[in-house]
Amino acid sequence: MSEKSHQPTDGPTFDPRTGTYEQSYDTTDGLAIVVSAIRSVADVAGVSPVEIDPVGESVDANVLVNTVEAAAANDDADVGVTVAIHDHDVTIGGGRIVIEPPADSLRRPGP
């Protein structure tokens, strides 16, 4: 685990070019990154983080945290892990959490 803590200042930003949302992180603490990813997906989906099914129900949480830590420690933008969270494809790596909403998603960023 890293000494750095993740303190997101803003929610994820929308990239109209790719149709994805992005949130940055500045830690190698895999658990903090996964929690940030869940919160970011909740923000994008317009739900409370507690409404999101536990990630550990669909993937081994320890393996996910360890894989995210390895990707974060690598600092390579091309290395990452993709996991489904609340029907969103979430790619974590290279200091970024990239969220691809479901194809049928009607939620778009506000003004």
C-alpha cells in the first residue's frame, strides 16, 4: 500500500469525443482506487455508491485490488485492468479511471 491517499476533488469528466468519463487518481493503493472507481461510476450513473452491487460478487476483490496496485505502480498508460461495475466497463490504469457507460445509457453530463 502507498503512503499517498486518494482525495478526489471533482467527479469524473465527460469526453464527448470518446463518449467516456474519466477520473484521475494519484495513489498506488489498490483499495482506494477501486473505491474511487465505484464512487465515480455512481456519479456517472446518478445513483448512490451503496446502490452499486459489491464488486466482490463478480470478481475476486483481492485479485482486483492487487492487479490495480500493480497497474498503478507501473505508471504505464497502456497497462490497466478492465472490470464491469454497475453495467459500466471501467478501465483502471495509468493514473486514470475510464468509465464507459452502457450503450443504452441516457445519462449525459449537465451544463
